[in-house]
Amino acid sequence: MPGTDGATAGEGARGGTGALRRTLSFRDLVVYGLLFIAPMAPVGIFGTLQAASHGAITAVYLVATVAMAFTAYSYAQMVRVAPRAGSVYAYARVGLGEGAGFVAGWMAMLDYLLIPAVAYLFSGIALHALVPQVHQWVWTAVAVVVTTLLNLWGVRTAAVVGFAVLALEIAVLAVFVVAAVWALAAHGAQRGWAVPLTGEGGFSLDAVLAAVSVAVLSYLGFDAIAAFAEEASGGSRLVARAVVTCLVVAGVLFAAQTYLAALLAPMSAAELAAKPGEQGAAFYVTVDFAVGSWLHDLVAVSKAIGAAFAALAGQAAAGRLLFAMARDRRLPGAMAKVDAGSGVPRRALLVAALVTLVAAVWAATRDDGLDRLSSIVNVGALTAFALLHASVIGWFRIRRQAAVPSVLRHVVVPLAGLAVAVAVVVEASPTAQVVGGVWLVVGLVVLAVQYAKAGSRAGSHPSGD
């Protein structure tokens, strides 16, 4: 039965590939998820969301947290069914079949390979701003090499170092919160206390929902926790709890920081909308205006280090996805090997690191590299999310693997999550849609070739052999 941890653990040794080690605690799983998300993820898109939501940015993040809760719920359902490395690939495979599983894994691969590239580039840009004598592509490459070595060292080592970095990020966020509260007490707010929830000039549901389609990108990464299902010491229930916990913690952090920043921001939402060139730096301008440049620099350093370790978590998840697909012979089998010393899928990690390095360094050498790279990272993840929700329906309702399938839990909730994923894909940039479409077509061609080869082998070996 796929829903048992014991059966799954045994699969790790299939074909002599070796087994991943169950060494990760609940804290380790949450650390990986929060590292990938980054506690101050809204900093870079604060101005964009302020303008798009007419000032109701905190309402945007509250709605986005609820929207992503549907996805977290579906992960929690399916990780109990298929507690395996590979996450959504494994879930779609058992819920919808081999073909859908491959497509889900293929589309998630685009996300897990490119989101770390964007994070590495953020780190390179921030470090270049601090040490301009070193080009940003060099800093980007250094960040890739350092975090790759940590991942190769072992999942526990990476988790311990990641915990220290996450603690630093949360400490910086706490400093911002304290400084913001002090500024509000000393000088008052720039606008009404309810404005971050209601907007400037009245609440606009259309504006908030449009901004939500961008805000959900801040949450991409909490799902990576499920990729470590075979390495969680407490089994699938621990992974499910970690996924939900990570989303809730991220939602609270995002809502708190955007609420305070919105109250202190010197520019209104209308002014930001009229000056799109100033949206990217809006959070830093707010910090400078309300507190001082020292906090600006502290936040910048934290973002530089945090981005690199967000990429570490993403790279680790990408390695597990490649490992799982290779183990099932959907990718070259060489990536299905587990290193005997470190207990990690070394070859899969190196492949993920190489692809990410090429993408990140390429983007770092171009003036428009960040825009090009960041515009295409969401479609793969959201397509995989859509297949995740369909997997819940497929497993519990169509295949009726539950003793008493629930219409609410196994149909209504995943359908709501599916609608959110489709809506965000529709709102994505044309570039993202084109790249995602091309990547999907390539994946379908690869799948067709695999089926053709399998059919040819079956034809050459009659059943009686």
C-alpha cells in the first residue's frame, strides 16, 4: 500500500540506488521551508503590491495565505499517501497515473531549478552593492559553490547551518518590527491604521485579487518540505504538519512586516502606481525615511545571505526531485545514486547545481537578466500545484482509496486550490506562459519517447518469456 512509510522506505534501495536517511526533525523541515520562502520575501515586491492593491497590501497577504492554504492542505493529504522523495511528482503518479506524474515532476523541475537561480542572483546583486569591486556574476557563482558544498556535505549539516541563517533573518526582521513600532510611537503613521487592510480611498476586491496573483509567488518554496519525505525521522505526518506550519508562520511574518511598512511608507499607493520605476526600492525607501540608513544596510545584508540559503533549500529539493524521477527511470539512472558517506543524492544535486549555476551566472551578466529570469519562475510550480490538487481528487474520489471519501476534503478543497493555481497562471506574464508552454511541450515529447521505447521493449519480449 503506497500510503505506508515502511513500504516507501524500502523502495529507496530499489535497483541498488541506496536509501535516503531519515535524519530530519520537524524543526529541520520547517527551516528548509522558511529558508526557501525567506522571512522577508515581500521586501522586493512591496512597492509593486502597494500600487496594485491600492494600498491594501496586508489584505493581499492575508488572502494569499488563505489561497495557498488549499495547496498546503492537498500536500498534507498526499504526503500520507505517497511519503516519497519527489513531492508532487510522486503524488500525481499515484493519484493520476504515470504520465501525469511525469508531467507534474517535469513542470516542478522548472520551478526548482530556476527559483534558486533567481535567489542566487539576488544574493550576487546585494553583495555587489556592498563590495562593488567584485562583479555580481562572481558573487553569484561564489554563492552557488558555497551552498552546493553544504548540500553535498549532508542534509543534517545543511539544516544546521540553515537554521543559523534563518535565525539571523528572523532577528533582522524582529529589529525592523521593533524599530517600526518605535517610529510609529514617536512620529505617528503616514496614513490611517486600517489602510493596509482596506486600501486608500476604499476597498477594491478586484485590485486585491489582482495583487494576490503576484503575492502568492512569495510563498513558492514551502512545498519543498514535501521533497524531504524520505528523510523525515517522524514519517509522513511530521512532513504534513511541517508544511502547514511553514505556511502559517510565513503568512504571519508577511502580514506583520507589510502592515508596519505600509503605515510608515512616505509614498502613497497612487504615487507608486504613477512612478513604477520607484516600486522596487519602496521598502528600503520606507526604512530610510522612518528609521535610518543603518537598518537599510542591515536588511540588505540579511537579504544577501538569506537569498543564498533560500537557494540552498531550493537546490536540495531539486536534487530530491531529480533523484526520485531517476529512480523511477524517468530521468537518467545515474542520478538515482545515493552517496554512501553523506547519504545525499550527490549526482542529482550536482546536476541541479550546474543548471542553476549556468542560469544564474548568465542572468548576472545581463542588464535585464533578473527581469527575464524572475518572469518565468512561477508557471512550473503552479502547473505542478494544479496537478497536485487533481491528484487528491483522483486518489480519494476516482480511485476511492479512502474508506469514506469526503466531498469537502477530497473534492471541494482541492478544486478551490486548482482554481487558484489556474487563475494565477492566467495572470502570469506572457513570457512566463510561453516558456512554461514550451517546457511542457518538451516534457510531453520526452514522455512520448519513453512510452515508445517501453512499447518497443514489450514487443520484443513476449509475455511468455
